[in-house]
Amino acid sequence: MSSHRRTQVFVAVGLVVLAVNLRPAAVSVGPVLQDVRRGLSMSTATAGAVTTLPVLCFAGFGALAPWGARTLGVHRLMLLSLAVLAGGLGLRAYSDSSALFIAATVPALASMATANVLLPSLVKQHFPHRVGLVTAIYTTALAIGLTAASVLTVPLAEAFESWRAGLAAWALVAAVAALPWLGLLRHDIKPEVSRHDTIPTRAVMRSPLAWTMALFFGTQSLQAYAVFGWLAQVYRDAGFSAEAAGLLLGVAAATGIPMSFVLPRIAVRIANQAPLILGLCASYVVGYTGLILWPVQGAWLWALTIGVGTGIFPLILTLIGLRARTSDGTAALSGFTQSVGYLIAAV
């Protein structure tokens, strides 16, 4: 196997295991939040801050990712991000106070934000002619990680009779994910830093396309937070048990897995992606309308339809890779789109 081919294999494996880790830090807390609050005597205000941290960290730290990649090298930064993620999640799981819990959560989320931004750039750098396929693979892995963290945290906590074990498990997953990136360190080329390195970011900030994509990303983020934050509660209010409501949420989340694999591959094969975007937005509208009018009668159908709508996320990540010509340009566009988009969602 040639050196170039070996590097591509390492990158492909690294992208998949990295993507699996891009949601557990954010979504694993929710299912055991009540246990965490009791265990740490956490106030309602602090618990609210914990649930708000992901979007704020994604907006703030994501903007720094392109600069970090230029300074350290993108592969080194990915390895560092996974190390910090594993350490932060481990410290959070065994913290003895609310303050330490939050202090450990912030660097973990910062690592996730960094990787979120740079994944499209890595795809563009190593697989410029397979953007659709590789994006489909890693967004599918991301959806699997999200679903796993949503449905497995509570069983893990119950199996070990501690919410700490349920959260600590994801630190181990992050630590294992760092291994492929160790093999990429010697392949990392640190570009020379010059005044021209800032041009892509400045150019992106002046681009109408970038602002349009940021607005698009922000609105899809709002939908995602609405779905994963409130859908289960809506079903509970409609009379479903906690188990059934959780299962319906799982249907919506799991639907995103095949959507993540299919949509990017379709997007790269068509010149105009607008029909895809409109179709996915329509799925949200149909699902929400049905949920309001007939929450019980069509419960499974609405969960499935809303899950189809979540396919907007892998689609916009694909568009980032398609709209930029170079890996540096992709990093700049991704950083701007995601940071501004998450800021819009936070507001």
C-alpha cells in the first residue's frame, strides 16, 4: 500500500470515529440531567446553563478553528481536540460540584466545535473528488453517535447504578477515537503563516453566499434543538409514557441516519440543490402540523416525517464542501457558516 493510500485510509477511519464523538458531549447529559442535579445539588439556573452551553460553545470556539488549523496543522488539532474531549468528559463525569461540571464541559464542547468546523475541510483536502461520498459516511457516523448517546446513556447509568458511569463511557469512546490520528501526525504539514492566511476568512465575511448559508445553518440548528429538546415532552403532554415518548424521539433521531448517507450523495450529482432543501423543509412543516392537530393518531408518522427534515444538516455540510474550491477556503466558509449559524440559533 502506497504512503498516500495509507494516509487516506487513516483519514477515512479517523473521520468516522471522530464524527461519532461530535454529539455525545452535548446530548448525553439530557437523559440523566435530573440525576446529575440531585447528585451535585445543581440549581435550576445552572441546569439551564448546562443545556445552553453547546450552542454558545459551538458559536464561539468554532470561529477559532480555522486559525488553529493554520497554526498547529489540522491533523494535530484533531488529535488535540479528541484528547481534550476525552479529558473533559472524564472530568465532568466525576466532578463533585456544579462549577467543576460546567468547567469540564466547556473544553469538551470547544473540542467538538473545532472538529465540527474542520471536518468539511479535511474532506476537501484528502478527498476532493469524493466530497459527497465521504461527507455521507461521516455524517452518517455523526447521526449514529447522536442516536447512541441519546438512547444508551440511561441504560449504561442503570447498569452501573450511577449517572457518572453513563457519562464517563463517552470519554472512553473519545479516547479510542484519537488512535487513528496518531498515525497522521507525521503527515501533517504546517503551512507558513502569512498575511494571506486571513484572506479567505475576510473574503467569506463579505460573501452573500456565506451569509445565506449561515442563515440556513442557523435555522436548521433551531429545528434540531426544538426536536431533540422538546419533541419527547410534546409526546408526554399528549399522553404517551416516558418510554414511548423516548422511543418516538429515537425514531426521529434514527431516521437521520439513512438521510445522512443518502442526501450528500444525491447533492453532488445535481446542479440545483434547491428542490432537496424545499422538500426537507416541507417535511418539517408536515410533521409539525400533524403533531399539533393529531399528536396521538399519527404519532409515529410525525416522528418519521420530522426525522426526514433533520436531513438538512448533512445537506448543508455537503454544500460547504461543494461551494469552496480549496481546503483552506472550506475551513473558512465552514467556520463562518457554523459560528454565525449557531449564534443565530442561540439568539
